[in-house]
Amino acid sequence: MPRFSVVIPCFKVQGFLRECLDSVLDQSYRDIEVVAVDDCSPDDCGAILDEYAALDERVRVLHLDENVGLGRARNAGLPHATGDYLIFLDSDDTLTPGALRAMADRLAEADDPDVLVFDYARTYWWGGTRRNVLAQVLAQTDETFTAAERPEILDLLMVVWNKVYRRDFVEREGFTFPPGYYEDTPWTFPVMFAADRIATLDRICLNYRQRRQGNILSTTGRKHFDVHAQYERVFAFLDDRPELAARWRPFLHAKMGEHCLDILSKPDRLPPSDKAEFFRRTAELFRAYRPRGAEIPAELRVLERGVLGYPAYRLRRESGRAGRELERRARQARGSVAGRLGRVRTAVRTRRQVDPDLVVYSAFSHRGVLGDPAAIHRKAREIAPHLRGVWVVRGEEEAASLPPDTEHVILGSADYHRAVERAAFLVNNVNWPYAVPKRPDSVHIHTHQGTPLKYMGADLLGRPGARHGLDVPQMLRRADRWDHSLVAGRYAERMWERAYPCHFTSARTGSPRNDVLVNAGPEAGRRTRERLGVPDGNTVVLYAPPRREYRRGGYVERIDLARLAADLGDGHTLVVRLHPSLADGPARGLGLSELHRRGVVIDATDEPHVEDLMLASDLLITDYSALMFDYVLLDRPVLVHADDWAAYTASRGAYFDITAEAPGHVSRSYRELAWLLASGAWRDEEAARLRSAFRARFCEYEDGRAAERVVRTLLLGEPMPEPGGVPGARTVPDATGHDLLASP
């Protein structure tokens, strides 16, 4: 008996069916069966299903003699399902990699609940991805519960495909799908009302395809009247369960009203001639099923007036549209006035006297005291205390996280404008907003965020995919304000001057953020390991994947993190840090958050200081992240996992072939990566040689005194000394105090 039975009804989806089936059959979790139902599809769905069944014994195909619709096609597959749990997957949707393993682990952890609710992401035909906006509901508890104990679970989209169902629970309760277009409604509500134990999985397990055409519920027609009959079926279910009716009838009554009014409000659902009839039918049901003594929410009271309420409802909606149009025009007028006032303000600001001791700092789009600007600020307070340092932050949340005694201004505030207008020095690792004036007597110092491997600046003009949403000419106009560009070596100097053909001077200072790495002692990183909960003596593997421009959203799961953690084995801790631009997207919902919760990996994406993570780790695994240029300063091993190098370079472009000039061994498949780790080759003599050559080529100005050099030469005006060079053949102890170059 398999753990999962995946029931897939198919009708006119030949363009999506293979992707759907592959997403199930290629899962690392294999204890499944697929019950595919050909709902008398007129295209090649039946042939595709038979092809897959011939190749994989886990696939069972049922061909129906007539088209019965989505719900009854699922019913046809149910008697053939033998798994412990049922999954109903629509044939144009896909499971995400690792989804079944995550489901199986969560079910075992929750001791086989009746229902498991998991997360999903909408994937749009034009390439966009948007996570379920109520995902936080799934992350609120590890315990099982009933819907009565946590009614907010019913605020989630009430569909069949975002849940896993224990088969004997379904059979005991006699749940089946009715005919019709809103067939999910009389399945999901009764299931959730009746379940004694519900669990949640805070992980995106399914990609919900938003097709440009073909979604029956997004088209216009009288089929939407079917929603009334489906809610009547749910009320009939409650009538047969008095113990449930008292609790859930008022909720269902309000939910029905909200759902029907939502359908009525959509411009593409009902023909205009049918809207009054739909409203009348909704109002009749609303009055007929009103629980005795129930209080009606204000937004639903229009339904109590029946057909007389429809003109008022329509007027309110149309008035809302008119109000939004008036507001849009007002915004345009305000913008025009603001533009004129802005030009006046700029003229006034440039007349204000510059404060020769004022240094304004910002990092990573005003996120806090971070990166190179932070290192410069710390050194300035040490050796030039007369300089007044002021940080720009985005808002009060960022301000609250600043170190004690850090002077700051909020972006856009009056204090902010006064600070950037009067500052003698402006230090940033991101371009300043275009509204920040460049005065002849002020100095702009740009630190960058790392040594470039991928194309940057003007080099992106030939890469339309990589510069999507990026105005390169405007970026270069902002870079025209730079006076100094900090570089870590001559390679970086060449690349930055090529990428930004502007009027700055390259400052051969080294990277201030890396001073802490060059000067690291044997105890460096110990506090970070303790804070992260790394067991004493464990080898810490830091995995840092970059963005992929060939995928909208930027995230491509190249490595199965659960598998990597398992293959590393006891005595190892896997720490994952996503690129900061991926922190707020759907990437963490694709398994990382769930694995972190279960202690399989440590999600360090939100750690503000990446230097601490590098010091706390013993090995870096990355794809093409600029982090490798910094990490080699620790003289600890680096593995480059380059399984999609061709795709990456074709979309983004790279200044050199990292697979030919890597800081360590290169893997082009997970099998190769696993071998490098298991064999100990990751820290052999060849790895040390590659790392030394890489460091010599790219880090020649990194001598541990970069911040001091910036302060003394660029802020205080002292002569620029030649960098001492990065220490050569040295071995920095790893975070556990052991020599990583020792034999495995």
C-alpha cells in the first residue's frame, strides 16, 4: 500500500500534462501511485497517460466513456486509490521539487492527521509568481487542531488541491464530489468541518497555474449560477450533522454571501443581463438559510433587501470606480505640482553650506549599518572621532535595529534632506536616489557589494533578460556622481570601469568589509555558531546560491537541501543563506522554512552580517555568488556547484569562466558534489592550490587595512599608501579550530 495516491483528472490539457506528471513522478519521494483519469478528453491526453503508464508501473490510467466533469472524474478515480493519503492534483498544475517528501515528513511528525493543509504559489502565464498571501496562517502552530479551534484556517482558499486527505477518513465520512463547476465548495467545507485533526505545512508544495485562457471560473457565462446549488449541498451536510450545524451554520451563511457577492463584483464573470438575476437568487438563499438570531455583517446587509438591494449595490460599486478615477487624476495633478516644487527645492538646497565633518552612510538600500559602509564608519569613529557619521534608514523598523548611539535619519524625512544636502562625504554600496544632489564640494564614495563575476552596469545593455525592470541609462547617470570607486584588486578595477563608464577614480583600498576576515583569529565565528545553535565540534557547511536571471523571481532550486543535509551526515550542520533579494519572495516557502523549523538546516538568510556566517563556517558551497571572492580570504575550502553554468552565462553574462578558474573544485551535478564531499577532496592539496591562485588574482589589495585606508585617504586627505597585499601561504583555522587542509 503506497503512502500517497495522487488522483489527476485530465481534460483538454495536453500542453500541460507532461509537466504535471513529471512533477509527480520525478519526486525524490517514491512511495506513491498515480491514478490518472482521462475524462474523455478530445485531445491527446489519453495517449500521453498511456505512454507514462507503460514507462512507470506507479501510473494507473482510467479512460471514461463520456465527459463527466472535474468532480465526478475525481470520484471515478477514488475507488482505484489504495494509498494512505489522497492528493487531488489538477492536470495543469505541478508539484514543487521535494513536495512529497515534505508532506510525508510532516504527516509522520503530526501522527497521521485527517487533513494536511499546505501552501501554494500562483504561477502566471507571463512568468510571474506570487505566493499565497495568507501563508502566515500555515506557520502559526506545530500542533494538530480542529477548524473550530483555529477558524482562520478557513480563510485560506477553499479548494481541494491544497490539502492531503487520510483515505480512511474520507471513506468513513463518505465524502464525494458533486457535479458542477464549483465542485470544490461542497467537498472542502464538509471535510474541514468534520476533521478531528488538521495539520499545516508552511511550504509551497504546488504551483497553481494561472492560464491566460482556459480557466472555466474566469470566463463569462451562466455557469456561475452553479455556486448556489453547491452551497445548498453544504447546508444539507450541516443539517445531517446537528453537532456541526450549531457551530458552522452562521459562518457558512456569511461565507456564502461573501463568495456570491465576490462573483458578482468581477467584471468578467456574469453577462450584464444576468447580474440582477444572480443577485436575486443570492438574496433568496441568504434569507432562506439565515441562522436564527445571527448578526449580519454590514457589508452583507444589502442581501436582506432582495432584488430591491441590487440597484444600491450596483451604485455603490460604480461610485467606487468613479472615486478611484478621481483619485488617479488627483495623484497626477499632485505629481505635476510636486515635480515643480522639487526643482525649486533642489535649487535652494545647493546653496546650503557643506559641513566638512559630516559623513552620511547608507548600505543595501538603507537597510542598516552593514557591509563596507559599516566598516568605514567604525574605523572613522576610532581614528577620526571629530567626523559626524549619520546613517540613512528606510523606516522605524530599521532604525530600531541600529547599534546603540548610531545617529540616523529616515529616508525622505526633512532631516534626511538636510543631511544629504550638507554632507561633505556620502558613502554607499548602492546608488543614491536620483533626487540626492551632487555638489561640487561634496565627495561620493561608492564601495560596491563585492567583486563582480556576472555582468554589471553598461554590460547589461546587451542582456535584456538580466536588465528586466532596470533602467541602465539612469543607473549610469547616478553613477556619474561617484568620486571614488573602491576596488579589491586590479581585476575589479578593470571590470568596474568597464561596467560604469563614468568619471570616478578607482581607489585601490581593498574592501573594508573584508578586514574582519583577513584579521580573523582562532575564536572568530564561535559566538555566531553558538547563537545559531550549531553543536560543538560540528563542521559547518555554508550554502549561498545567487539569483538566476533566467527565472522570473530569481530563485532556482539547484540542490535538494534535505538530501544534502542527510548526505553530509552526523557531525555536520548545513547553513543556507539566500541572496538578500530573495528573502521576501517565495523561495523560502519552497522547503527552506520548513527544513529550518525541523532543524534539518539553518536558514540564515535574515542574518544581517554575512561576515559572521563566513567566520562561523568551515566550507562554502556556492554557485556563482560574489561571496566566494571574500571567503577565500579565510583560506577555507570553496566548492563551486556549476550545473547550470551555460544557462546562467547565456542569461546574465560573466566576465570569466568560473569553472575554469575556480577557487576550489567544481561540480556539474549533484552526484559530483556528493562525491567531493564524501571523498574529502573538497579540502585536498589541489583545492588549496586553486584557492591560493584565486586569492592572488582577485584579492591583491585585501591586506586587512582597507577601512583605515579609506578613512585616512578619502575622508582625511592623507596620501594613499600602497596596499600591503593579502597574506599569502597562510592557513586560517576553521571555525572549529581545526586545520581544514589536514587529511580527511
